[in-house]
Amino acid sequence: MEIQRIRRAAKDLLKSRKTIAFTGAGISVESGIPDFRSAGGLWERFDPEEYAHIDAFYSNPEKVWMMLKEMFSLILKAKPNPAHMGLADLEKMGLLSSIITQNVDGLHQAAGSKNVIEYHGSHRTLSCLKCSKSFDGTHLTVEDLPARCPSCSSLLKPDVVFFGEAIPWKAQTLSIMEAKSCDLILVIGTSAVVYPAASIPFIAKQRGATVIEINKEPTPLTYKISDYLIEGPAGKILPEIVQEVKRLREAREDY
């Protein structure tokens, strides 16, 4: 059954005028970054209201950095997996317009994807809430954390969207534009329950797009708007889709 759906997905990709991908925590689990909401995830040990709300950072940044340091240690060690590489391959082949990701780990860019919209921000940069200066965090090590502003010595905040913060205007606007203009959306590794991000596949569907889910298990989308679900790990399925796309292209060229 999954082989047939992989072939179907490859054909749909080749027919599509514009395809986008919408990714969640599930795509990075195979890179060693556990879903924060899953068993053993960060939210089991750190109450999000106490450690991941913007008010908590303003009132006690040192305490919040206890959680952030653990988050950073996972992200700094992580490498792109075959799912990230598969999406980068599709972009290079001219078959993927953009990736809208809920993840803050930068693994899509590390895999070679160029057009990545980071809906919930990124851990790769940090900002000072006191003097508003922004800094590159890619050179930091765990030993450098918590990081302080070189200008005013205040504790820096990673440029991720905390609970209680608005989604960055540019990311939200670009995401809606991409969703409204695509005719195929790959929904990968997301439970589709975190809003407003989860509205992206619905916007695409309302404009007539085909919705292909790649997930280890069904989600609320499966029974509402998905055209079909390819069930299994994204790190296995996406490379197989890429190989099938290449095979179909080569077959066409032989005629």
C-alpha cells in the first residue's frame, strides 16, 4: 500500500505547478531532537507556562535559560537526516517552492534548502531585549550559555517564538501567500494541533491544493483534508519519493 502511495506522490509532484512543504517536530526526531510534547520531551520536565512563556523570560531569564540550555544542547548536536535531504533534493530539482517549518533547529538550511520560512523563529540568532541588538548564535557552544549581550551584558533571548509572543509578521505573511498559491502541499511530521501554524494546510486545501501527509500515524488532518497519508518515518519515505521522481523523469526522457 505505501509503495503505491509513494508512486502516487511522485506522480503528483511531477504534475504540480507549485509544491510547498509544511514540516513539524516529527521530521527532526530522526535527527535526535525529540518532540517536546511526546513522552520524555521537554514539556514533561519543564512546565511551558513556567519556562517557555515570554513573561517568564522577562521576570526570570536565568531560570528560563536552564531549559534553553538543554534545548540548545540537543540542537547543536543534531544533523540533517534523509528527510531533510530529500526536501533539499526536491528543491534542487525544481519541484519544491518552499518549506514552511514549525521547527527552530535550522536543519532544513543545513541540508541545503534555500527557501525556508521559519514560522516559530530560529535558535540560530539571539536578541537582546534591553538594547534590541541581534547576534549570530551559530558559533556558540553549550559552554557559552546562557549568552549575554556584548553591548549591555543583559541575558540574550533566542529568536524563537515563546508562548505569549506573536508569530513574526513576515513569516506569517509569506506562509499564507505560499499556501494560497500552491497546488500541492506535503505535510510532514506534524500533529497539526498547534495554531495558528496548523491553519496552513487548511488554507492550501481551501484553494484547491492536494494535501499529502507523511507521518508515523494519522492526525486530525488525515480525516478532514488530507487526500492521502503515507504512513511511516519521513527519513525513509522522502528519499523513496525522490528516487521514484527520478525514475519517472528518466523514463520520460527515454521516449
